[in-house]
Amino acid sequence: MKKFLTFLFILAGLQLAEAQEILLDSLYRVLPVQTETYAQKDGEELIIDLYFPEKNGNEKLPLIVWMHGGGFAGGSPKNPQEIRFAKMAASRGYAVGLISYRLVRKNTETGFGCDFDAEGKLETFQMAAEDFMDSALYMKQNSARFNIDPEKIIAGGSSAGAEAVLNAVYNPDLMFENQEKYSDLKFSAVMSLAGAIVDARYIHKDNAIPGIFFHGTADNLVPYATAPHHYCENEKPGYLILDGSKTIVEKLEDLDTSYLFYTFQDARHEISGIPFPHLQEVFRFLKEIAINKHKIQSTIYK
């Protein structure tokens, strides 16, 4: 009986230690959301909802700027999943900005699928990438007011938001006519949930920032590797080849850049949701590569 009780105490101690290890990264109360307008475009106010940890002292905060999904037709920074993610990150010491952007495919007959022409898709990527960069630039220009570290900005997005963010970071030559506007804007890392870019060949040493990628191998909308967007047939107006997470990761590996790649066998586009069960590893990776400047190359198969 005594041995059994001893075992229970040991087990309880291990569970408590495990819980404390997890909670050690959740140290701060999260302040009420603060909403800023980062731009006005086409008669629309574009906002960024800011979540900050309540911290004492003047230590500057790393910043995550997050772009929601929705096929460039829907979605919102008020989405409960994104808010939950923002509060989790803020409790670990990050400032988090959830942004709105121009939903140019909203209330359109063709949406963003195979009936919408490839040229229009590229223009949509460009507009969304511009909105993302303008939101990040706004935060950098106001870094002193928000007490954020302008050298530790992390880009992130889901689905359409991930496409915009990845193209902004890895394909600026294809996205922006005026790259000079963003020349002082540097990112420590990028996080993509089921995203893709126009052309991985444009990733090079100067823009190959560390990346976190979540993607299903059977994603039916955004290619896992290299394939047509929405798997459109080549005679369709919306036929456009994109490079997905696997192709991007292979390029980063060639360039000796850090990455964390979660690949989900036979999963479809549902992987674009916030990966709450894996966020502990995500925060650990961000701390190691964005804060401590270590190199990690890791692929995790699910």
C-alpha cells in the first residue's frame, strides 16, 4: 500500500512538473484589445487589433502580425480562433496584431476559384501583400509608442492570409512595384497555415527568413508542393501554378535556413485552422530562432 501511495505521489509530481513547464511560458495577463487604423484604402478603414501582455519594465516586445484567411472574400480579425491565438501568444510575452485587409473577392460571382482568371489572382495577391506590409510598416514606425522590438517582427497568416504573407516575404519582386517603401522592414520569421507562393525560385539568401509551415498532403485548394491553385485544369481561366509548403521548405533547406514543417498525411485544407495542439512547439521554435538566433531544420509527420 505504501509503495502504491508513493507511486501516486511521484505520478502527481510528474504531472505537476509537466503542467508547470507548460505554464512557465504563460506568465502575463493580457491587456484589453486595442484597435488602430493602419491605412485607409478604397474608402475602407483597415484596422489592426493589438493584444499586449501586461509587463513591468521597458523590455521591448517581439511582434506577431497575423493575417486571417477566407479566400479574399471573408474572414475577420474578430474570428474567435485568431483571438484565442493572439491571447495565447500575448500571455507568453508577444505583442500580437490581427489585421483586416481588402477583401477584393467579396460578393463576386467567380470568387477565387478556377473561373477567376490567373491575372486577377496575381493582382489579388499583390493587393493583399501590400496591405500586410503596410500594417507591419505601421507597427514598425510606431514601435516606440507600442514598445515593440522592430528587429523582431514575425509574419503570419492562414490560407488566403498565408498566401499573401508568403508572397510578401518571399516574392517581393513579383508583388511590389515600389519595394523601396518596405526596404527597412525586416522579419525574424514567417508562419504559414496551408499557404503557397507564386514562385519559390525567387527565394534567395537575402529574403530566406526562417519559416513555420503547416500543410496537408491532400490539400484540395492550396497545393502542398507544386501544382495549380485549386487544382484548376489548364484550360480554365484560373489556372495558375503555385509552390506550396513542401517546395518552399526544400528551398529553405537548400539555403541552409531554419524551418519547422508539420506535414499532415492525407489531410485537406482544414489544416489552415490555428494548430492549437502544436503551439507549444511553435513558440519554442520562435524563441530559439527569432530570439536566440539558433538554427533548426525540423519536419514532423502527422
